[in-house]
Amino acid sequence: MALWIQAQQLQGEALRQMQALYGQHFPIEVRHYLSQWLESQAWDSIDLDNPQENLKATQLLEGLIQELQKKADHQVGEDGFLLKIKLGHYATQLQNTYDRCPMELVRCIRHILYHEQRLVREATNVSSQAGGSLADTMSQKHLQINQTFEELRLVTQDTENELKKLQQTQEYFIIQYQENMRLQAQFSQLSQLGPQERMSRETTLQQKKASLEAWLHREAQTLQQYRVELAEKHQKTLQLLRKQQTTILDDELIQWKRRQQLAGNGGPPEGTLDVLQSWCVCPCQGRGSRRGRDVPPGPSRRPGPVTLAPPPSTFIIEKQPPQVLKTQTKFAATVRLLVGGKLNVHMNPPQVKATIISEQQAKALLKNESTRK
């Protein structure tokens, strides 16, 4: 699990200590937006007392500045304008601060990462020793599920920024392609001019057309590569989302149903569905923002959706009828669609029909269901 994702889970005094690690010498925004890059570098491999290691430190500083500028360039639209300016400012600030003393940058980041690891480790130890109510409300597995959703959110946000940049690049490509077609049309009209004027204009048009076609060829290859990389990122996001869906629906939800069965036979209460519902809703929260934002179509790649349809298994019998039914006695049962709120099911409420069946009929239904699988 990424250190920065764990550090964001800190609370109270530990969170204040973590925030105090940052300032003008190293802004916390840089830590946030370059978290993966920072944690993947070999900061500990540099000997701070060896002047010959200064070259490695300089390379790390240059890499940091390049990553910041790259991240700034990926910010597009109204939402990304201010962030683009801020990240560019941080790149200049860090360059001016550590250009003559890159070893100090290494020392600074090593200090930050060391204390972050210490704070996370201490918080984890306290959580494991606390037991009791904390273990009841948030198990380690539940924490991992929430952290995976945070990873999905960050990855999706980064992918959407890259998609916006790709769309803008493609729009500019189309404009230049239309300009090339206009030059081609001008070529066809040269025959109507006199020999001297035709020769003069033909040379100029040929130079423009050759330069533009060379640019179009290079840019077409770049766009195709961008599309392939973006499609691969979407595929990885889908794989992570499917894995998360399996964990929630095939593990956590099945365990809740089992606890419900035991509760009906005198066991402890099965607990509410609120946590499960919040997890089932998470993949749907981005449906509106990502709908229609597929990979732009290319000559060899068709666009495809990047979201998963909510599965029917989120339709749950929240409250089961009594195990023993008495004649002339009313009973109640409650059903819940865990993704219903986000999909606005209340705007067109579905009709739900309940049928009382015998144990033998229930076994037959389960047998048929397992056969279909």
C-alpha cells in the first residue's frame, strides 16, 4: 500500500505532526501530486557525506522538476488552470532553492519519508492494539477496501486529465489536417494562373504542404501512442474495479447474508447495510462524470465504456420474514437496492413481488441457479 495513501488516514496529533513536515522548503502539494514518483526513487542510496554523490542528487532534482512540469502540463480546463500555475510556481521555487545544494533536497525528502513511515507505523500499532470498538467498526480488510477506492479515485482523476489533453491535441490535429486539405485545393487552382505566377506560388505551396504533412505524420503517430497508453490505463482501472467489486459482492456481502441467517436462528445481529451500500455506491458516483468520456476513436481502436453496470446482486432482502409463520398473522419484509439512490430509482419505483415458497422449492431454486453458473 502506498505510503502517502496511508499517511492521509492519520488523525489527531499524528496528522498535525505529518503536516508540520512540509512548508516553503517542500510544499505538501508537491508530495501529493508526485507521491508515486517520490516513493519510487532511491533516496536512501545516496551518501550525504560523499561529495561525489552530488551528481546523483542533481539528477534527482532535475527529475523532480521535470515531473512537476509534466504534471502541470497535464492540467487542462477551468479546474486545472490554477493548479497548473501553482505547480509551475513550485517547480521554479524548488529549482531556485536546491539548484546549488541538491544534497539538501535529498536530505529533506529522506527526513519527510522517514517520519511519515514512523507516524504510519505507530498509528497502525495503536489501531491493532486498540481492539474493541475500533475493530468492530473498521476491520483491516475494510480499511483496505477504502484505500483501494482512494487509489481508484486518484487514478481516475489523473486519467481524465490526460484524456482532456488528448482531446485538445486531437482537435488541433484536425484543424491542421483541414489546413492541409485547403492547400491541396489551392494546388488544383494553380492551373488557372499564368506561368510565372503559377511557378512562384507553386514553390511556396509545396514547401508549406511538405512541412505540414511531415508534422501531421509525426503527430498522428503521437496521437495513436497516446490512445494506446490511455486505453491501457483504462484497462488497469477496470481490472482494479472488478477486483474491488468481487471483494465486496462475493466476500463482504455473502458474509453479511450468512450473519443474517445466523441472526434468524438466535445468533447476534447481522449489522446494518450502510457500509456495504457506501461501497456499492462508490463505483457509481463517477458514472455521471465519466459517461461519454471514452478514448477518442482512432483508425484501429474503437471507444469503449470505462464504467461497470451495477450488478443485480445489490438487490438485497434487508429484513427477512419470521422463520415460523402463524396463520392469521401479518408479517413484514424489507428489500433494499444498494445502488438505488445514485441511480435515482425513486423516480420510477420498481414493482416487487414476494412469494412464499417451501424449503423444497427453495432448494430447487438454488440448484437451478448453481447449474446456470
